[in-house]
Amino acid sequence: MEIRLKTPLTRESVADLKPGDNVLISGVIYAARDAAHKKLMERLDKGEALPFDISGAVIYYVGPTPTREGEVIGSAGPTTSLRMDAYTPRLLDLGLMGMVGKGKRNDEVKAKMVEHGAVYFAAIGGAGALIKKTILSQETIAYEELGPEAVRKLVVKDFPVTVIIDSKGNDLYELGREEYLAWKKDEQK
């Protein structure tokens, strides 16, 4: 069963999500990778506002390829989320509610997610050409000099993701491993 969510997200809108749930997101999400995250932290350190409203926001860890003529965006596959872990707790404290990437998150990020009721989603690596079809428009809103790593405002419709870590800290990567090990143990009996 696919679940549909609209941004901005709220604690209530993501509270019932479970690891493994397939979700289609519509609305505005923001694209930012590690170089942009570093600049966002520098901005906050100076007491400056972020270039977008972080409250209820979803950040997609992506650096799209160049846009071909007649297209909205280039291939837009996820990057490894661990690169953003040093910056994510602070953004969660400011109201970030969703992140999209690939791979594991560290314990500090998971603890902050539980504290704030946020969710971590995965997009399918290697499917950037398919994912881009759900992006209706894009606009660079900060750090244009970073090229593909600039902060972008993306308007999406039915953007496909899978819940990896829910708002209670349940982690699909850990649950899947435990399930596999239990199955393997039963098979050896």
C-alpha cells in the first residue's frame, strides 16, 4: 500500500509511518548536499536565517546532473546521507521533518529524529532518471556557485520514497538484518 504525503510535513502526518512503507510525496522539497549543508551551518553561525522555511521541510540529498534542453532537471538520484550527519541534528532542532537519501544514519541523528518526530526516507539509488519525472519544477534558491550542490526548491508530485527510519527510531536496515539472521538461524535447524 502506498501512502501519500503533502509537504510541509507535521509530526502527526508522519507518526503512523513504519519502516518499509512506500510513500509518495507531493509539494515542495529542498535539494541540498554536503557543501550546501556546510554553508547553511555557516549562515546559522552568523545568526542569519536559512534561505527557506525549515519548519516541516523535507531535504533531498541530491546533486542533479545538468539539465538537458526541454527538461525540468537532470538525473536526480540520491547521495549517501551519512555525509550530512554532522549537520542534520541542528536542522532537526530547527524543524526539519524529513530527509531523503540513501544509506544509514548515525545514532545522534536517529536520537534527534525521535526527539522531534522526524522521518528518514530512502530514494532508490541508480533510479535518478526515473525520479526526475516526478519533479515538476526546480529553482536554485541559494549558493548557485556550488553548481549541482546548490540549494534548490523542487516542486514534486508523487515523489517515490521508502521509510527507512520512522519517527520512533525503528530502522529498516537493522530490522531487516535481524529478520535475516533469525531466518538464517531457523534454516540451519
